[in-house]
Amino acid sequence: MAYRKLGINMARRKALLRNIVTSLLKHGKIETTEAKAKELNAFAEKMITLAKKGDLAAKRQAMSFLLDESVVIQLFDQIGPKYADRQGGYTRIIRTGFRRGDAAEMVLVELVD
């Protein structure tokens, strides 16, 4: 699986991805750059797949990646059962334009209903 370096070292990249996946699952949608959104997509799908399993091992794996325990509870109680019959494609990326400061392409990432 190819990954994007995002111009930062591995520890900062992992922390960034943990933060934005936690925010996405907590709020349902976030606005970020296109490169971060494409990288976020894979990790969010993995977390939702873990929630669909629903066993203790899956909950511990999700707890080790996500930063907020209340998000893990919400993931396993609400989000996982919502996508129980869906085979993938839990997130949607919508382009919103360019950021004013550096002209980076901004996107809205949201969970599919």
C-alpha cells in the first residue's frame, strides 16, 4: 500500500492521522486538504471495519489508535451498526475549492449516510 508522506516525519504523520480520524468520527465531517483526506480515508475505513466486527479485540485495536474513549464508544455503538450491511465506502470526499493562503485544494470529508 503506497502512502503519502505529507512533508512531515513519521511520528508527526501518525499523530496527525490519529487526530483527524478521531475528529472525523466524532463530528461526522471535517474540512482538510486533499492529500490528507485521501490518506485519512484508509484509516477511517479500517476503524469502521473494526467497529463492524464488534468483539473485544477489535475494540482494543480501535482504542489504541483513536485518541478519545468516547469516540470509540460512539464508533462501536452507533457508527458500526449503521454500516453493518455495507461492504465499504464509508466516507465521501467533496472538493470545496482552494485555500486562500497557499492555494492548496480543500475538501470536505464526511461519513456516508
